[in-house]
Amino acid sequence: LEVANALLQYGATPGEALLYAVDKEDVAAAEMLLGYAMNAEKSSSTACTRHPPEMTPIVLASHKNNLPLIKVLVDREMSIPDPAEVPFNGHPSTEANLNLYRGLVSPYYILLTNDDPLRRAFVLSSKLVDIGATTPEVEEEFSLEFSEMAEECRSLGVDLLNQVRNREEAAAILNCGDEVSPVIHGDDCKVKLSGLNMAVHHQQKKFVANRWSQRMVKECWYGPYHKPSSTGLAEYLRGLVLMLLTPILALIYLVAPMSRAGRFTRTPAVSFAMDMASFLTFLILVALRSNKVDFDGPPGGQLAPNGTVLEWLILIWIIGMLGEEMRLIWKMGARMYISHAEGKENWVIIVIYLAAFAMRVTAYVTHGGPRDLFRFEWDPYDTTLIAEALTSVGGVFAFLRLLNLLTIDRLLGPMALSMKSMIKDIIKFLVIFAIIVIAFSSALNELYGFYGGAVNQMCSQSDNATSPLVHTTCETENAFSKYDGNPNGLYKEHTLTMYVGLSLYGLYLVVAVVVLLNMLIAMMSNSYQAIVDNETTEWRFEGTKLMLRYIRDDMTLPVPFNIIPTPKFIYNKVIKKCCFRQRVKSELDNKVFND
């Protein structure tokens, strides 16, 4: 250091010395060299023959993840540029991007250069996942490195949360903005959950599954009125009682929303129990409707029938579901609502049932009311049949939506997650299976495409074609050669075609049944095992997503009670607005009179 200091005093330029000092993690040498540099920017952009051009001192120090070095360089206002904004003389260099991102993901660099390190780590991890998965410039060998850097960013938030010693420190880490309503959750619940919302949005599963995150969200989930029990049986019984009391609690909230019972109803856990009761009632109505419980018409049904009581009740539920989704869009904004995409299952059910209702109305108008016409005489594409088809599909989606609500349960949640994961595997399998089927179908059609027409032609020219029995035999005969009335002759003339066809069919059975079926079984087993291996993390993450929706969206009245105007709504939207307009009109009249 003394020799280097003397040389610098006599006018020697630092050159590459700063990079070498950072590479050796020599903090004292780096501080001395920075002191003699003209400015930090000049030192950080010095050309180097050993390192690539993008490898500045701050990037190299971040690679080393050396806290003193990074702090010294950051104090000199050095920073790592965004790789997306740095030109690399033409096409972006993957290696250069990797070097910059390796520096950006340094935990110490994130902590020293960001006011909100959690947000930065979450956003950066999502960005790295997108780059590794979708960016075409990324070479195959670099994809794994981007995934590893994304995992490093995820680990930063978990490491910070693991250092928490008490509730106040956990609240400080999760304190990123929006405070939950004390009216709903009580004055003691001052936790701000936007940090947890952000973690869910960026798929930070380990952060969300951390015990402190779970403790904070459950304090707001249960609120001051309802505490979790230590036994699972008591918890199930409490939920069952709340579900049975749903109509009474909803009516109490409609009449007195700010009463003790009204505030109890606004607790997210109670709102969820009421919503579950409402949806189970809807499923019961769908099941009763599918079994034609209240239909008293002819056994074959009616063309364009009148709506039954169950059908009108189902329509009321659908209108209530539509009103709830529209309320969320109005409250959250269309962009935020779409980004969360938590109501897509509801929209599928709503659209299908509304389309079925529209078909029923169209049928009623077209046919002029119910008609007792034998079902097999109906038009195959009559709107009544279309409505029945839509209703059957809507019922399937309605029952499948129950899987999402079951994710909050400790026993059924992991099984529901495994089911959803297996459905994705089945879709992947069907894509591969479709390719195999198309391939072998094309090959067999190439072999046998003309034989069917040839046999039909010869059958029509046969002297015995007038006999129904002979005609049937002719149509089902093997089509390997011309038909002359002797079935044995069919197999002797086109032997090559026969054996090639049999070989293709046998190969298809091996590939489709043996190979692909076993592959599907293996894929589903792996998906189930992946959920089991990370059961706590996966289940807590999905359960937290559901709980945060009820906490964030302030969901109170279940369907269909939500379509009934509350006194609060009437006061805010009608009386207050009328009074405001009257006051504005009076002020304008007074102003005109004074003028």
C-alpha cells in the first residue's frame, strides 16, 4: 500500500488497480485508489484487459458479496445499470447480462441500494424467471443460472424474516403500505399486509409460508372476535355453526352493519364461512335441478319450457356472483383485478349460465311458449338443447370451483392442490397423445384410404348386393384386395399392405398404450410427490392467497344477499347524493341572486 500510495502521489493513474483490489477483496487498497481517482464514475468505467467491459468495480464487488467493499463503492455513488438499458455493441450479450444480473442479485447490494429491499428482491426474482423461461436470446446453458439467481433473490426475503425476534419486527418487515381496516380486524391488528400481497403476487412461496407471515395473516383472518382453536374438531364445528347461521348473520348485517354482530360478520374468517355456505347452497340447487326434482311436465321434457323455481333461484345466485365480481372490478380497478386473476373460475360459471339463460329465453320466444313435442322429434340444434348442454357444462365447473375453496383446509387442501397439478399433467399428455394419434392415423389412412371406396363400389356391382345379409357382409369385409365373393382371396393379393398396416397398428398400441400411458402415470406420480414433499409450503401459499382475498377485498355479504341494498348503501349513494345536489343547487341560486 505504501508503494502504491507513493506512485499515486507522483501522478500514476489507478488504471486497472481498482479492479484488482476489488478482486482481492482488499478494502483498504480500494479506498486508497478511490481517493486518488478523478471521480468514482471514471474509476468504475476504466477499461480492463482481464475482465469484460461490463465488469466494473461495483459489479465485481457484488459478485464477491463483500459488504465493506460494496458499501465503500456505493458511498462513491457507484451503481449497477439495468441490463435492459445497457447497449452491448449490437445484440445483447448473454454473458454480459449474466454478469450484471449476478451483481444485481447480491444480497448486500440490494440491502444497501434500495429503500424497500423486499420489493426489489421480489421483482428481480420474477424478472429473472421470465428471462430464463421466455427470452429467446438466452442460451440453453444459461437458463439454469438465471433460475439459480432467482432462487437467491427469493432466499433474501426468507433470510430477513428468519432473523425476526418478535411480532413488532415481523410487522416492520411486512409493513409496506396498506393498513388493514381496524373496524374489521380490531384496533390491535395494526399489521400492514401489502408486503405479503406483493410476495403472493411474485410467487414467493417460502416467504409466504414462513411462520411469521402466517402468524401475521392469521391475526387479521380471525380478527378480535374469533380465535383459532387448538383442536381441529372444534374448528370444524365452529365453521359448521357459522355456515348454518349465515342467513341470520346476513340479515343482521343488512339491518345493523356497525353493531357488534355486524362487525363480527365482517371478520374475514366469518365471511369465508358464509361464502362457503352460500356456494354449497348453490351446488345443492344445481344438483336438484339436474335431477329434475321440481319438473312436473311430460317424461320426455318440454320444448321451450317455463322456468322452474330452482332455475330462478340459480339465476338469482348467478346475478349475485356477477354483482360481486363487478364490485371487485370497481374497487380494485380493471388492471389490478386482471393481474390477480382470482375470479376467473367465477366468470366461467357466470358466462355459461347466463348464456344458457339467454338460450332458454330465445327458445321461449321462438316457439311461443312450452310445447309438448316428443323429444326425438326436436331439431338437433334447438336452443333448448343448447341451453341444456351449457347448463350441464356449467354444473361441472361449479363443482370444480369447490377445489379452490378447499385449499384452506389442512386435510383436504394438499389433495386439492395435487388434483389441480395432475390436471395440468393430463393436458400436457393429451398434446403428446394427439400428435401420436394424428401420426398413425395419417399413416393408416394412406394405406387404407382407397380400399373402402373400392369395396363399396364392388359391393354395389355384386349380383348378390340385393340381399340384405350379403350386403351387410360385403360392407364389413376386410379391404385388402378386390371382392370376388371369396374372403380368403382378400389376404393373398395385397400382403405387403396388410403386414405394414398390422405393424403400424401394433406399433401404435405399444407407443400409445404402453409407453404413453406409463409416462402419464409417472408424470402424475411426480406431481403428487412434489406436492407431498413441499406440502406445508404449497398448502400455506395457496391458503394464504385465499385468505388475503377476503382480507383485502373486504368481502362481507355472501351471494345472494349482496344484491340487497343495505342502509349504508342507501345513505351513501342516494340520500347523501341527493342532499349534496340540493346543497349545490341552493348555493348556485344564492350566488345568482347576489349577482
